[in-house]
Amino acid sequence: MKIIILGAGQVGSSVAENLAREANDITVIDNRPDVLRDLQDRIDIRTVVGPASHPEVLMRAGAEDADMILAVTNSDETNMVACQVAYTLFHTPIKVARVRAQAYLRYNKLFTQEALPIDVLISPEQLVTNYIERLIDRPEALQVLDFAGGRVQLVAVRAVRGGPLVGQELQELRQHMPGVEARVAAIFRRGSPILPQGDTVIEADDEVFFIAARKHIRAVTSELRALDKPVKRVIIAGGGNIGLRLAESIENRYQVKLIDCNADTARRLSETLDKTIVLLGDAADEELLLEEDIEITDVFCALTNDEEANILSAMLAKRLGARKVMSLINRPAYVDLVQSDVIDIAVSPQQATLGSLLTHVRRGDVAAVHSLRRGAAEAIEAVAHGDNKTSRVVGRSVDEVKLPPGTTIGAIVRGEKVIIAHHDTRIETEDHVILFLVDKRHIPDVERLFQVGVTFF
């Protein structure tokens, strides 16, 4: 696939890296030659220096025969104009734009083929907000991902000593929970993937990814670790786009306090939010946190624009007694460094955005893509089309589908029905099939499985 990425910032760079690994033809446009040089030293891509929305710059990047434009510069206006130029001059089939300002996003009729011809709008702030909200709703989880409109969830939890299934074989899961259907899709032990079999024994500290209907998630989680008490109190550090959106989204369900160090921002937030208590101050001020009962806070979310400040305030909150702390971190190198016993969850905007973008890059009919374990693994929701003559999956049972190594089918969604996949489960046309890949190098093989041919016989 020939893809032009506009903007070599953190999102553009991480998307370029991921897509280049999958044998796509990638060109990155940016007006900073030094940034492009660094990027080209790391990955095999073409680069073009210049303003991303200018027609001649897009032409030099090969827009005339590009399959997709990903406009992810720091300027909403540049991204929107670039998509307009790509549509008008080059008839680019797929145009994706990152638009962050709510002032644009609240008017849907702006983004139509007759107005601004953008096929896919990406709002990283909203994606991150949704992701954090799911983690607050499921406090035991390391990652919570929605499929099939939220009917199915893929959840990662760390198994702890004393959990009913810890030290037991996976095949005992069904005996422990009669009537509850779930599938362990993968286990990561000391950072390495283990493909689960019936006789696989779960150990303490294993990172277990399981898939189940939304209503069964808490029951399965309780088999791997004691359930945390429901969340009541949340403190948010930072009143930027993400902090504000999160507070607006959860203030009717939880007791929310929001800390910001800017007086004007704090005043505006206090006028905007209904039930959230807005505090003017430094989230890394030990005295302030103690005054605001940090020791009985269930979740502390550090969401400022300064990732070093996020790390420090989250570490302090944890030391002072907060039950679970999350930190917004942009640099991928920092994520692995800090996500440990000190900071429970490092939230990466790039990873959240990447999954949304990959949905539109994957070949075949792909309804959802989620990047897992900092981009090493991936979960895909693919739609099966055709019949047993034109499809490699339709009409076949799970054990008849020639899956690439390290790939498992976790669940199938058929209309409103959620079917947890077993070896004899048969795939029908229009089924949504949820797959887990521990090795992203096999993504092209999975894509080919779900592409419909004229005939395979």
C-alpha cells in the first residue's frame, strides 16, 4: 500500500515505523529536515521536506498514485486543507486527518465529500479519554479493548498469587465458571509470549489476555486476581483537552477532583464542569495531595502536557497511598521504563491512535485494530465474506483455518450473539472474527485469509 504521512511528530513517526515494518511504501512529509533525517536513519522510508498541504510538495511525495493520505501534523487546519488538496487534485482514495479542536468536531456536516472530503477523522484526545475511562471502569485491568461495538472485550490482567486459577491449568477455567464463556488469547511471561494450551499453567505475575462477552469480564478477572473495590474517588492532574474530556465523561459516576496549575485554566474548568471539584495548584505538591485525601483515592490520572511532570506526580501519588495511578506518556522509550510496580499504567497516545489508523490500512474487511504491548502484538476484528469456495475461512471450523504461527481466534460475533471460539466452531459469512497475534510479522498472512478471491478451488 502506498501511504503518505503528513507530519513527522510523535504520532506520524510511530505510525511510519509500524507501517514500514509491514512492507508498505511510506513517504513522510515535514518542514523540518533534521527530524526527517533522524527518521530516515531509523527506518526505510522516503521523506520530502516542505509544507504538508502544498500541492507541489504532495506531488513530489507521489500523491498522484497514493492509496492513502494520513494527515497528522500539529495543525488541524493544515490537515484539513491537505485532505482537500489530495481529493481535488489527486483523487486520493482514502484521506485520514487528525482533528483535535472541538470547535471543528462538533459540526459533522463540515466533514463530507461536498465540504471537507475527509474519510476518517482521528481525535487522539477522544481515543485516549475513552481508553482511560475503560481502565477506570475496570480497575483490575492493564488494558481493556472493545470489539463489535463493545459487546466483546479483550482484557489484560496481571495474575496474582492467591487467584483461584493461578497454579492451575487453563482447561480448569470452564469448571471454575460453569455457564461463563471465555478464552485466554495469550499469556506473556517475563515479557515473552506463550501460546495458551489446555494444559498451560498460569503463574503469578503472568500478563494474561482473555476475551469474553462484556457481561462476563468481571467473573473471569476474579479467577486471576482478587477483584479491586469499585472505584469511587478519582483525581485528575491536568486540565487540558484530555483531562477536561475525562472529567466531563465520568463526573456523574465518580467523585472527581481536577488539579491544574494555571489560574485561567482552573477558572474556565470550574465554569465548564458541573460536579468536578477544580483545584488550583501543582499536582506534584505533596501537601496539596495529602490535603485532598490522596491516601483514599482510588485512581490518580496524570494527564498534563509535560510527561516528566506526569511521571513524578504519579509516582508521588502512589507513594502517598493512591490505589491505582496512570500517567500519560508520549515517548515510547519511557513507557516500558516506568510501567512497573510504581506506575500501574502508562498511557501512550500514539498506541491509541495507531490502532485507529491501522483499521483503515489493513487489507480485507477489518472493523477494528488494537495495538497491544506497546505495538509488539495486535488484536484484529475481521469480517468474513464470501462462501466456502471464495473464502479461506467461511464454512470452516477454527481448527481447519490455516492460521499463521502465534495467532489465535478468540471469539466470533454473529449478529448480537457472542460465540467464544473452540476448535470445532464454524465460521459463517458476515461473522466478525476476533484474532490475537503475538507476532505482528504475520499480519499480511491474516489479511490474506480474509480477502475474498474469485475461487480457491
